[in-house]
Amino acid sequence: MSTNSNTPLNFLEEIIEADLASGKHKTILTRFPPEPNGYLHIGHATSICLNFGLGLKYGGATNLRFDDTNPVTEDTEYVESIIEDVRWLGFEPANILYASDYFEQLYEWAKVLIQKGKAYVDFSTAEEIAAMKGTPTMPGQNSPYRDTTPEENMALFEKMRAGEFPDGHCTLRAKIDMASSNMIMRDPLLYRIKHAHHHRTGDKWCIYPMYDWAHGQSDSIEKITHSICTLEFAPHRELYDWCIEQLGIFPSKQYEFARRNVSYAITSKRKLKLLVEEGHVRSWDDPRMPTISGFRRRGYTPASIREFCDRIGLGKREMVADMSLLEFCIREDLNKIALRRFAVLDPLKVVITNYPEGQTEALETENNPEDPNAGNRPLTFGRELWIEQDDFMENPPPKYFRLSPGGMVRLKSAYIIQCHDVVKDANGHITEIHCTYVPESRSGQDTSGLKPKGVIHWLAASNAQKAEVRLYDRLFQVEDPASEEDFLATLNPHNLQVIENALIEPALADAKLGERFQFTRLGYFCVDPDAQPGKPVFNRTVTLKDAWAKEQQK
RNA sequence: UGGGUCAUGGUGUAAUGGUAACACAGCAGAUUUUGGUUCUGUUUUUCAGGGUUCGAGUCCUUGUGACCCAACCA
């Protein structure tokens, strides 16, 4: 989160600064409250950056609190991955807490409500409750159990806890207003019976609080000052405030912002799960997945994701941020820090006919032109080289300034070469090209006076190594796959291209997990966890901007 | 025919009654031993009607449109 005072404040920052200025709060405390029932995705990342960012910006703090009130969907596996993802993004929670830590307190508070005549045990079925709920335009009807005495309710609620009723036999409901124009206020359910094993409390409980009874009170217990959630919870705010007021506890306040979506991505838990289960991707951390673990494996840096979250802004209207902004952020970050390396993904052999057979020569090139401190590395030049197929055309179109028959090109950090022969097989496919090099054009001591426009990367056949390279493209072909009737039909068939036998320079052969590189002229790449000693595997994080590809599309 | 939230370029976000701006994307050019980076220029904007005002994206009013709410999910 930027602390630049020149940047305009978003509406939450305005609220916080007003609260701080008025003395309503001396410091702020926010929270990120995931339910541990799935893996975190880019949408969660924006919420994490928002909550932790505000805590940091205003010298406050942020809790990570698991909203673990529904034991049938939750698991410690998710707890662990969520903690890992939050830390990977670069944030350290002030406290790692669980709504389940507050079950006893929430139970006591429910009894307070019962004593006040503000809650009752309802034996209606789910269907009956739904039928009595009314509709947005018609008031609901009171439950026949609504006027049970506090004494009776207290005994019944204790029986609920004691396990004397089966699942779904009854619920505890707040007694508010069945005619409220806000559907949420029509006697909301507070507790339901679930004889289920909870990942933290085990079999201690068979009644579990609903979101509305757990969330606000958990905020209050932790003395959260600004409880930030998405817009769909706006109608819940009335109930949030009602509960806190009935109990007379610390008045945490809820503020809503619009969920921040990203184009070409999907954030529905169900749909993400489908992609994994049906094998459209390999796993939850597949580099094509919009999960935080997917972005991590893809090679995105935490800084780039934080920068993206800062740049997309914040508001209260439905929005879809451009994936191209995320790509801009990762390129911007990696351009500064990634070491440059040569790799040839689609090799074409070049023979330098005027270079002595068996001879090699040591050259040098910069590790990162954006960072003088990154130093240099050695390259080996020789008679036989590899270049990209794309960097040679027998019949080049206008504006093509790479290699072609009779044409000249600079081999980066080496010599200028000129093509004089194209060798083809019986089918007419080019098998290799023959060139001459200009001995006096050696980089750094060029006296040739030649200025070819094209500069291409290359590898010496004598020491090029093999590697597997995985090229990823957008998972979906449409900007908003979630709105499609069949989102699977919009999967990009070319979202993954595996190159088994790419060639890399020796300096890349022992790259370690977590290292990121720019493959010169190709894009940014990182080491995949599938890599083994002697068998490197690289993922393409993002391509470089490609003005030539754009020119060709015209 | 209820309530809530919202409406500014292609996408986002500012402008808090006083010249509609910034970023990304796009386009054009300069530089470049990465068709990268960097730099310069540039196309495109206030949902509609009415009103208040010297002056309205902003205030009032009437519409229109979008999203959310009738889970023993969060």
C-alpha cells in the first residue's frame, strides 16, 4: 500500500483518517477472515492486500481469523495453505485466530439474547422456515415457536448443545422482525445442529453458530475497528450492528467494498474445483490457475501482486480489473530484478562456414542491463550455433529485420553474421543455414562499421543443454468466463505448450527452485518444482511485450 | 410490485460547485547490441430528461440500467 501522501485516498482511507482525526480510534485493527474451505485465489489476494495494507499504512495491525463455523466443509489442510499464502504475499498477521476459539463465548452470548427474550428455539423445518420467510415484497409470518418463554428457550437451547436433538431438528433464531424490508432481519438463524467433527474443536460441539452470529462478535472480541467486507454483505450490516448493540459489546463497524475481479480469470470455488477435478489443469497450484499458489508457481512475485492490488483501486461498483495490468506489474518488477539468460525454444542450426572447425572462443554478456551491479557472465562462441526458427525467414515480409538469405544480423554480444546458404531436406524443410561471420564485428571491439538492425540471441552447439520449458497462455479465451453458460467451452486450447527439448545456456542448467530469469527476447521464466538435478524445467511467467508479433497481426 | 449498493474513456481510478485528470490498454515517433526497457506525443470519457447556479461529473428532481438480499453457506 502506497504511503505517498500525494496519491488520492480511497473511500476506506477517508473513513479511517476521519476516525483517527476525530479521536474515535487511536489506532486501527483490521482482519482478513477466510473460511478454511478452499485455496486462496487472486480475489482473496486483493482483500489480503487491502486489509493488511490499511493496517500497515495507518500504523495499526491486521489479524488473520479463520471463519471456521461450518465443520462439514472445513479442514486444516486449507488453514495451512492460507497461512502460507498470506505470508508469501509478504504480510505477517498480528494474530492468527479462529472463530472456533470463541464458541463458548458465543454460546454464552446466545443465552443472554434468550434471557432478553430476543432469541428462541424454533422446531420448524427448513422448508417451513423458508415458507414463513415471506418474499422481498411480502412480509413473513411469525413462527409458532416465537413466543416460547425465555425459561423454556434456555432449557431447549441447553438440550441442543447437549446433543439431545438430531441434526436439523431445531434452530436458535433471533427474534427481530418478520416484516422487515431487509430479509436478513426476518428472525435470522443463529445456531443449527450439526453432529459433525470440527477440525479444531473436535467433537466438543454439535451446535454451530451461523455467520451472522459469529462474525460480528468475533470482530468485537478482537476489537476490530474496521471490518471490511464485500458488497454482498451490506444487508447484513443491520444485523451485525443489532447483535453488537443487544450485547453491549465493543462496537466494531462493517464497511463494504466492491469485489475486485480480474479479466480472463475465474474465482468461483466450485468452478476452480471443476478445472482440477476434470483435469483441465493439473492441480490447484497449476501455473494456469488464478490461485495464489498458481501465481506463485507461475513465477509471479509477491511485490507484483501487491502493486497490482494498489493500482486497481477501490470502489463500490462492480468492476473487472484488466489482466494486462497484472502482466504489466510482473514485467515491471521482473525487468528490474531478473537475470538475463539465453535459451532457444525452437532451434535452427547455423554453421559459420568461415569459422575454424573445432575452435571456440570465450565471450561475455551482461546479466541485466537494468542493473549494473548484476555483473557479467561468460558465453562460448563456435562454428555451430543454434538460433530460433522465428529468427530466420527465407522470404521475409517487409519490416522483418532478422536473418534472411543475404541478410545480416547481430548475434547478441558476439558477431555479425550474414546468411549465404539455406540447406533443405528432401521435403524442402530447412535443416540448417550457412552463414559467414564478420571477424572485426566482435561486441565491444567492433570496427566493422556495420549496423544491422536485428539482434538475436543464440547458443553454441558445443555446450547448449536441454531443458523442458512450459509455455502458458491465458486459461480462457473470453474476458469474463464466469458469465458464460458453459465456462469450460471457453477454455483456451493453447493455454499450455510443453517444449520437451528446448536448449539453454550452461549458466541455466543448475538453476534452483525459486529463481527467476528473463530468457532474452522471449519472456520471464522461473524454475518449476518438477525440475530434477540434470533435468531442468522452466515455466514461462509472462512473455515480453512483442512489437513484432503485433506488427504481424496487421 | 420491498430493501440495499452503484452508474466518469476500451479497463480501472481521481476531480469533495470553478480548465474532466492519472494508470493500464491502443496508436504514432525517438533511443536501443533484447522488435525488451526508457522517453515523447496522441485517440477515446461524465447513463438520460428536467431543474438550481455566473458556473454542475458533483446539488435537487424524474426516469433508465446493473448488481445483491427470500442457504440450517460464508
